Amino acid sequence: RVFYTNHGGYDTHANEMPNHPKLMTDLSGAISDFIDDLEEHDAADEVTILVFTEFGRRMRDNGSGTDHGTGGGAFIIGERVNGGLYAEYPSLDPSDWEHGEDLKHNIDFRGIYGTLLEQWMDLDPEPIVNGRFEQIHPFN
């Protein structure tokens, strides 16, 4: 019921501006091709895609790029997903950053996983994510 893949190359720490647009183009093209194939096989309404970052990036430049930080993103994609933003944008005000350089996340990633486990896969998320976390409600 779960297919997992990864798209590497984001752990650059330097030269992010020339590399990141190509990575995002490759990723969005692959997702678009996958969705087109699902639609061609009348299966698009049976699949939900979760795209997430393993880590966020720090706000301050380290001299050649940025280091690992908090505040990574996640996208839930599918025909049965109501599009939209399901969390608040983190503050860009330096006085609000954690440890002086990290964005404060405003939803725990385990809540996103829990959302998909419970609302999409009809599974109890608690033993899998080790607790109960705030969920979002993206499904039709």
C-alpha cells in the first residue's frame, strides 16, 4: 500500500541558487508524469502522494550556503485532496527563530504522517508515530 522513493541532491550546503531550480523542475516533472500515468489508467483517485523534506534549512548563510535546520515542507497531492495551505508560514523575523537561525515549525511532521495513516489508509497512527499529534484535514 506504500511506495517510497527519494529524489536526492538537495543536501548541497552551497550553490543552492543554481541547483535548487533544476531539482524542483525534475521533481515536479516526475510527479506530473506519474499523475498523468495514473489518470491514463483510471487510478488517480486511488493514490495520494506525500512529498516531504528530510530536513529544513537554516535562515542564515554560512558563507557558501545554508546548513540543516528546521521548518521543512510537505506537500500532499492527489485527486481527493483539497488544495491549500494547512499550516501557518513560519515567521521570518529573526527574533522569532529558534537558536538564532532556525525557523519554528508550527505543525509536527508526525501529525502529517498521522493524517495520512488515519484519514487515507484507515490505520491507527498512534503506535506508528508514537503518540497523538495534531492532524490536518486535506481529503474530500
